[in-house]
Amino acid sequence: MAISKIAFLALIALSGLCGLASATYKVGVGRADITGPPVEINFMGYANIKQVGRGIHTRVFARAFVVEDEKGNRVAFVSADAGMMGYGLKREVIKRLQARYGNLYHTDNVAISGTHTHGAPGGFLMHLLYDISILGFVPQTFEVMAQGLYLCIKRATDNLVDGRIFLSKTTVLNVNINRSPTSYLRNPEEERAQYEHDTDKTLTQLRFVDLENNLLGAFNWYAVHATSMNNTNRLVTSDNVGYAALLLEKEYNPNKMPGKGKFVGAFCSSNLGDVSPNIMGPKCSISGNECDLLTSRCPAGEGECFASGPGRDMVESTQILGQRLADAALGLLNEQSQESTAREVTGDVRFIHQFVDMPNYNGSAYNPLSRKIDKIRGCQPAMGYSFAAGTTDGPGAFSFEQGTTTDNPMWNFVRDFIATPTQEDIKCHEPKPILLATGREYQAQRYEAASTIFGPHTHSIYMDVFERLTKALMRNETVEPGPSPPYMNDVMLSLNTGVLFDGHPINTDFGYVKTQPEKEYGINDTVKVTYISGNPRNNLFTEKTYFTVERKINEDRWKVAYTDASWETKMIWHRTNTILGFSDLEIYWNISPQTLPGVYRIRHSGEYKYILGGKYPYEGLSHSFTVKED
């Protein structure tokens, strides 16, 4: 199977029905750290080659649930704080699961979903299109993600208990908007009349409890891009949905550090295409005027077209929207604990899976415009010009415009250097001008339409496949597995270099504190400490932390109050001398109103790489300082 024939993966994980009768399942939840190299690696999402990591705001996690029915049918679902998932990564996760559990887990009964954060290291997807802006494959990112995805499923498996599952829904406003409203208006009026809004506002929650009604976990699905943090962000972040998960877990894991505790709360991606969290809408960055609705461009001198959230900056917007999502989920959990109208999930656990050769797919679909059944087929995968334009959440790096339906000779030349589309490809994709040879809203050719890689009938093919698989699932029928995606582990390329060595100035050492904290701080102040450091890529401190904020309990005991996974902290790394390998690590702690008064200090742990080989640990400790009462 040629690489250009990207296979489509379809998996429906849980098909239990909702009813009044109760049912007992084996249920388990788990969580694991998947934070990749936080510095010197490009982030996955915006495809902006300038968005190279410089540190951590929040760590990123993978969260899993496992469900098994009385017949032994089992499924595992994972939501990972990542841009998206790829088959190569899933294959590696299943390989590790099978090494431990045999054939208990396989391609068909494991689903892995990305939250679509645009603030985490890339290089793990093993396809040119997704890794080209990362400068290729990054083994370190791939390994930490593969192990973390495996671990969260393992932990859910090892913690299986008899339990029950409940489903509930609520409406959440003021979190998302349609970032291509003019494209949405191209859909048939009778279709649009079925919906109150031009985006989905429903939050759907699965609640997992044991037989004593103790809460084990809550997985929530809501349609919103994890792009509150725009493409100027350089710190690893799980963004709005990740912050919502941290808030939810903090509520049910009191006195635990982020990423720790038995309760697992996740906010998973759903139908989020062209759904933006930047609810204040797109404006020109200099003039403040509205952007052109069709092209998302601003007149000369008025700046770039950016959409923004409800906060004063992107960090506050992330916090506000994450809080709104967490509040909605908490509201459902509080209602459910009071025996509300939440429906209990009953019935068998079923799953179905098939690889689909999209370019060669032939089928039929109802055309609401002509009111006839049309013959449809897929196209060889290709990206349109508007894909390179980016979106109002993060504009692209070149002068492409959304809504482009004509081509450009210069960019065609660049395209043809990579792969020249055939006349058949061009005709198949009309009206999309092909930039990368890899109906309805599609005709407007804004970003998502240009990203509809298998041509104008991609949506219809999806619906045709889903309908067929759903019918087979409900009838408990098996389907052909379909053509397997190509194995590409042996053809991975990377332009990312490793860490050569670390050095430090004369008369200092690694862990030396260059900037000590002040003696006293108050609420809402920010503490800053700077250390001479090694490169954070030497050790990712997975499931650990690069630093701790510690509070003094007595003369002999200090207690960790915050880590690098905490929302209140940030870590920023600077290369101060490339030739000599010098670097600094700045640690910031914003003292929130919830902070207990007392005496604190900040500890940094790291590793340096010796010029003659080997990696060695070091530690640095700041002076103590006082946080006074408000």
C-alpha cells in the first residue's frame, strides 16, 4: 500500500444502551505523564517553525478508562494532551500492552484520542505532513508518549473494580464560536434549521463509580479547539481543556499534586473542526478592526488577523475557559451524586474497527442540493492553499489567504518539487487548488476545507463508513480489517540534533542560583529564581518534576506545595552561550490567593551532559523567603 494512500481508522468503543436497569461492569481509570522534550523541539499544531519550546507551564498527561462487560468484552479509551494521534504510535502502544497482557488488547478495542492542544512537543506522528514543521521525527517525544499511553492503560487495567457507568449532558455557552461562519452558511438551510447554534454547545459526560458509589473518574466531551494559547506560546501547555482537567482532578484529589491521585478527570475532543475558543472573534492586531470575513486578512498597516479569548491575554483566556468547562463538569457530577436524571449505561460492550483506503473508496451519498443520490469517490490526499493560510487562532507563516480557490505559479513550483499532482488529482479536488499532493462548506475553501485531504466527498465517505460500521456493530457482525497502513519506522528522518554537551561559567556549578528570591512576598506577587542549568532534554523527569516549591512545616521538614505541573508555576530555559554550552533556567511562581502564608524555598533538579560523555545529576536550592498573610 503506497504511503500516499493514507488509511482511515474508525473505532466505535462503547455501545452500551442507556436504560433504567442497573448493570455491573469492570471499570478502571488511569493517568500518566507524556510530557516530551520541553525545549528546542517545535510544537505540534500550528505548523509554525518558529514555535520552538522554551520550557513548561503545565505538564501534559494521558488519561484512560477501561470497561469490561460480564461476557469479557473489553475496551480501552485514552484521551491524551496532544495535537492528535497517529497509527504508528498506537501500534507501539499495543505492542507494549500485548507484551504484558497477551491478546487482551489489540487494534480493534483500543482507541486513542488527542485533545488537540497546540502547545506540546511534536515529532511523533511519522508522516511528512505532520512532522515537517517539527524538522522531522523526534524519538524522545515518541518514546515518552508511547510509554505514557501504555502506562495509563496499564494503570486502568490494574485498578479494575466492579462498577457502574452513568451518562449525562449539559449545555455550555461562552466557550466556543464558529471560526468560519460564512462557510457554515453554505450548508442547506433545512439542515441549519435543525440546530440552535452554529457550533455544538453540548458537554457529554461519562461518570465511573464503584458499587459503593465512590467516584472513580469522569470523562467529558466538548467541541472546542485547544488553541486558547496562540502560536506565540513557547511553553508546554495542555491549554483550556487540559486546565479544565487539572481543576476537575484537584477537586476530587485534594492535597495531591497535579497528575497525582486516584480520581481521573478528562476533557476529550469531539466535533471540534472550525470550532474556536477565541470567542471575542477575529480582529486586526494593530487597528482592532474586524478582519475580512472571507479571507481572514487585514488591510496593509492594520496587523495580522488574530482571534482572542475573553481574558486580557492568552493565559488568562485559557484559565477562564478551562474554569467554565470544569464548572460545567462539576455541576453534572454534583447533580449525579444527588441521584439526578443521569442515565445509567447498560448492555454489552462492543467495538468495531476497519482500515479504509480513502483514495480508492467508491460509494453513494444523498445530495441535499439536488435531492438525488450521487456517486462519490475519494481522491489522492492533498492539502489546499488555505491550509497554509492557517486560521484566526494561528495565522500561517506565508501570504496565503483563506477562501483561496485559484492557484499561484510560484507555490505550484515549490509544490511540484515535492510531488506533482496529476490532472486527475486536480479535477478530483476541485475547487481546491492543490498545495501539497498528499461540497458544501468545502466550496468556500477556508482552512478546514483546504485540510479536507481526500477531496470534496470526504465527509460523505466518512458518513458512509460510519453508517456501515454502526449497523454492523449493532448487529454484532464482524467486518473485514481492511488494508493495513504502511510500516514506516525504518524510514524516519530528523533534522533535530541531540544535546552535545553542557557547560557552566568559571567559579560556578550546575544548580548555582544566579538570581535569588526576595525576602518577602504577598498574594498575587511573582517569585523568580534563576539557576545555572543543564539542558532539560538530558532528562525529561517523566512522572517527576524539574523543580519544587516547598513550604516549611517545622525546622526539620519541608512539604512540596507546587511542581512544574502546577498552573501557578512556569519554567523558562535560555541558552546563554551556544559555543560553551551555558544555559539558565528561570522558575516563576505566581502566588495565588489560595496560597498558605509561611516560609518557602524553590529546589531545582536536573542533569548535565559532560563534554567527554555521560550525564550526571545536579541540584540547586534557593534561599528561603516568606509569603505574608493577605
